[in-house]
Amino acid sequence: MNAFAWDTYSFIVLRFLTGLAFPALFQLPFILSMEFMGKSGRIFSIIMLDVFFGVATVLLGVLAMFIRRWRQLIFFSNAPFYYFICLLFVSNFTNSTNNNNIYIL
């Protein structure tokens, strides 16, 4: 959403709207993992979530060193999401057709 900003003020507004969802995005995995895990697995699951979040944050910094333009950085950091969404639809399409000759990347 931020990659489509046309000036500084629209970028600020879009970034603010994106930031509104961040607390829910960050806290929901912790809450869900604590509810569904037993007492013995809670600590491990929270540590794993913290590790993956920290690694992803570091990788975003490394990616920002190579991709200097902010629009391209936002596009490339969101590209895996769009790839997996498309893969989900292609997978459902191939499962609905009974053709064994269709291959997925």
C-alpha cells in the first residue's frame, strides 16, 4: 500500500494506516500460541516467534542496504506474500480440475 504513494504527505498517511495494524500483527501470534499450547510448549513457541521476528527485521535491514529506493524496497519485501497468495489460488484451481498434467512452480 505504501509503494503507491505519490508524494510525501500521502506516504505519511498510508504509513500511519499501515502502522495501525502493527500491534495486532505483532501481539496476535503470542496470544494464540499461549492459548493453544500447553504450559510446557509456551516458552518454546514464544522464543521461536521472537527469533523469527528478529531475523526478519535484520533481513529487512540487509535488504534495505541493497535496495535504496523505498518504493522498490516495499515492493520486494511484500513480493513473497503476493507469490504465496497466487500459489494458493493456483493450487486450488489445479485441485478443482482433475487434470494431472498441470504442474506448480
